[in-house]
Amino acid sequence: MKILKYIYIALAVLTPLSCSNSDDGDNEVSPEKVSLIFPDNGKECTTGVFLENSTDSNVIFRWSNAPNATSYEVTYTNTSVTPNSVEKKTFTTNEGEITLKQDTNYSWTVTSIRGTKKEVSDEWTFYNSAKGETNFAPLPVKLIAPEDKIELTTIVGVLLEWEKSELINNEDDIESYTVHLSTSKTFIENETETLLPTTGLSIQIPNTVNMATTYYWKVVTKDTFGNETESQAFSFKTL
């Protein structure tokens, strides 16, 4: 009987320990965030291999190694079209070849992956050049203020602000900026949209906006060659 008693005691002690070990085994190690290397941020990419009888070119993307990552997902977005065209490609090393449109602006990120754990890099932008071109569309501006999805208790003195890309060969090439302000997130050209042209990098919110309303805004950049590019869209709500 004493032997059975000791067995029961041993089983009572070991059972919770076994459960604890099983739970610990379910924990996954998260991969680290990568640093983007190439194509350079805000620059023109001229290293692409032009494809014969095509308007595409192959570009090698590079980023840093992420400890604990088993794969990397590159998300690259064609920002020269509306709506933007988003594509993804997965690699197991810290570089990979991707086919891109020539004469096109892109943004890109890299997601390091291990099982269900993911970590997204910062976003970079670049322009993929075309064969034999002498000018290209400027990269979209970056919206700064007001921050996206902010709620404004007043619009008095509030400016819509943005900054231009470094990819400008000549300051004189930029002809104008036009702010599109709309109550529709699709910016349908009707009575809901207001166009605010300017040559500067900011413009005051018009006092004609309604209170208790959500507004969406973006900036279209136009150069002296007639090229136009659209920024991403931000929103703000008047209270």
C-alpha cells in the first residue's frame, strides 16, 4: 500500500509540470524588423534590366537579414495609377528579383515572417526609370498635417501640409500642387469635391467646410512636362 501511495503522489506532482511544458512549447519567437537597402528611398532606380519588347524591367530588391525570420514578403505598390496597384512576392533570402513597370513610381515594404509572427519594415518610395527617357513624373508628395484621422474642434488657422520628394532634378520642373478635398473617400468628381491649387507646400483649410463632417484630402503634383502624380489620402473630422 505504501508503494501505491508514493506512485499516486508522484503522478500528482508530474501532471501539472507536463501541462506547463506543453504550453511553453506553443510560444513562437518573433522575427525582427528588417532595414530596407535597395532601391534607395526617394531616388530614381536605373539598375533595372529592361525586358525585350516590353515596358517592364527586372529590379533586384535588397534588405537586411532579420534574425528568426524564415521568409520575407515584399509588398510593392504602383502609386502611378489610381487606385494604387498592390502586389506581393515571397522570398527566403534577403534579396529578390521583381518585375516592375518602367516609368513608374513605387512604394515598398518587407515583412519578416516566422510562423504566425510578422514584423513590417518602414515604407520606402522610388521611381523605376524607363529606357532612354529624358524626364519622368515626380514622386508623390508625403502628407504631414493634420495627421490622418484626426478630429478637429476648429479649422481656424489649420493648414493642410505636405513635403515633396527628393526625386526632383530641377525645382523649376514642379508647376503646381492641387489639393483635392472631398466628403467622399473615392474623390468622385461632383459637388462633394473641392480643388485647391497652390504652388506652395501648404494651404489653409477653407472656411466653407461643414462641421460634424469627415473630409478626405490628397495632393496632385504636376510638373512642367504635364506629368501628374497623386499622393496617398488622409482624412480629418470636424466636430
